Amino acid sequence: MIGAILAGGKATRYGGQPKGMVPVGGVPIAVRVRDALIAATGADPVFIANDPSAATWLPGLRIEHDVEADLGALGGLLTAVVKGPAPVLCVAWDMPFVSAGLLRELASGLRLGYDAFLPASEGPRGFEPLCAAYGPACTDAIRAALARGEREAVAFHPAIKVGILPLVDVRRWGDPRQLFLNVNSPDDQQKADALWRESSPSSD
């Protein structure tokens, strides 16, 4: 299994600055995500990014552009499973607290017969599609959802077998509100910095 860092969005709340490169605890968020994926998989992740400057953000990683442009988060997932290729562990590049232990547990979910394995969370959906493991069956299911004009990151779930890691297991790796914290604005960055100072994230 390989990891995939998803660098989606235009970071408009940062005035166009690449939000994955803002520091938390003195280290760019994307570097923390990269290191967690390497620890989980034993290999460099692929970097899914469309910006012409992306090669300078995480030097040494293979960069893949979206296979189909302007399709949002679902387009990023498609690119990850096609170019990874699947099976692949996908993580959004603005999650500074994702732990390698959690990622390994998500990867193991695919060996249980699931096509996608996601962690439960306390977010609006109740699980996190941009921190999850995806298998080969997702490719055709995602393409079919996109062909129907759907763009939600979970639009293809009815066509595959989805497993959810229960919250009780997620909590073994940390507080879900912290593990899945997205840094989308300067306020989020300040919050993440404060959390980092209070306690370092769980990793193993």
C-alpha cells in the first residue's frame, strides 16, 4: 500500500497561500502528513497537486495532477486510486495531527474485505473520507459517480463495500477532534499551534 497526500482547494482564506505549507509546531503541515504516511506504509507517498509550484513544496515526492480537472475532493480521490495506484491511504494535506498508528489501522481494514475503510469521527458526516484507505474497486465506482455529475467525496459509497473504524478504536490514537482537525484559516492554524504546544500528537 502507498500513501497519497491530497492538496485540494485554493486556500482562499490564506490569500492563495498553499495552506498545507503553513507551519504547526514549527513544521509545515504537509511535512507532518508525509512523515505519518511514510511511517505507516514504509514508502514515500504520492503527492496529488495541480499547482505549478507543487514540486517545491515537498521535494522528492512523485507529483500527480488530477486525471480530470476541477472535480473537487472526489476528483482527488480518483487521481489517488488511479495514479497511486490503489490500494492507497489518502490524507488531506491540512491535517497536522494524523497519526501513523491510525493510518496503519485504516490500511488493515482493506484486508477485512472492504473496498474503502474510513475512521469514524465527531464531524458532520460521522466519518472522515479524506483520511481513509481505498482499494481498486473504488476506481470504477468513483468514475460512475462523476459521470452522474456527483462531486461529494462519498458519492460512490453505495456502489462499494465500506467499513468504518469505530470511534472507540479511533480514540486509541488521540482525540478525534484533534486527529481530524483541518487547518483552513489562520484561526485554525493558531488553534492547531496551541494544541501542539499542549501535547504532541500520538504516532504509534
